[in-house]
Amino acid sequence: MSNHNENINQNDSLPVMMYLHGFMSGANGAKQRQLQKRFKGRYRVIAPELYADPVRSLTIINELVKKEKPEIIVGTSLGGFMALESESGDAEVLVVNPCMFPQWELAQWLNQELTYFCKRLDGVQNYWLTQSVLDSYKPYVAIASVRMKRDRLWALCSSKDEILGLNHLNILGDLLPAERLVVTDISVRGPDCNISTNCSSVPWSCANACAHPRSCLKPCRNLRTLSGSEKCVPIRGITD
């Protein structure tokens, strides 16, 4: 059984976008389907099935990166952490509300039986989060990874994340240039979030990138509106 999701009707000659799902989700989740629909004809979207165990997940991701050589890696929540820690090579990396301290942010689910949000490729629908899995995050320092990847890193973050609060915004706001950090006051979490629409506010996905995806990987002033305020603001502009 394949450990990643991919639309078999996609054009193999297209550049690859890799999507890394979040905690309690899977390769069959709604967000990867949204990305496939949004970027049809522009990218071949692939999504590996990941696990809470970072060693296991990063092994899967790094092997797939070597094989597929993605131009773009998109990671949401815990998938954002995995994107930061992965051997991403020359790929541009977009993190969406990334977990920066999974050992603490996931602790609220310690020793609980959890049900995945979507049907998993491995057929497993329930999961127990153990202390040993949380402890396995100790060697990783996401802040250091942001510094290492900052020239190829973009971030899309919500100021109203019920799990992360403002921790991710405060960290990324200090480490990334303003043009590489897009902030919205709407939620970008959960199965009802349309990540493909939100990702349209990131420079590499704007309309004139269709023919030449990498040509738009630069600061872009024409960001798509993500909130009723008619603009997206850098974290340095948030005061309340």
C-alpha cells in the first residue's frame, strides 16, 4: 500500500507540490484535495501519510523529497513543524499555523484515545498519544530550522488559533521578513478551512505564476484579502 496520496490523473511532467497534513489528520484529508483542485494543471500535488512520531514521519518525508524533488512543500500545524525539520533541499517551504513546540502543544492529548479526522491510508482510525512520542520531539529545535530556511520560507498564520495562541506569530514575526509572513484574523485550522483559498495570498500562488511557478517567488504587494479588513498585515502591525 502506498504511503502517500496522489491523484493518478495528474500530469507527471508538472512540478511537484508536497502537502504535509497536521495532527490527527491524514493523506486523505480535505486540505490536500483542496490543493489538488486549486493548483490543477500547475502542480502535481502529493501528500504523504504522517504520524505523531517525528522520526517516523521525517523518514517518510525525506525519502519522498529525494524521490520527487518538490518545488514547494506546504505544511499545516504539526505538518508545518515537519516541513521545518525536513530535508527540504531546494524547495520553497510554506508553513500554515505551524506547531513550534509540539512536545508541549500536543501534551493536552497525552494518554487519550484519539480518532483521526479522515479515513487513513493505513486503515488505522484510532490512536493513543504517549509520553515517549512527546519526548521524541526533544532533539528538534524549530526556531533554529526557521533561521536556516528563512530564505526559502513563507508563513501563513492566524491570530485566532485556539491551540497555538500567538506563540507561532511572535516567533515567526521576529525571524521572518514582513513580506514573507501573512497574517489573517480568520481560522486556518480544521476540516472546514479552505487552505487553497488562503494559500492564494502567498506570492508564489498569485495568478501570474501559472506559466512560471517559480517566477513569482518574491515579495508580492497584491496579497489576496483574507479578512474583512480588506488587507493582510504583518505580525509587527498587530497591537491588540
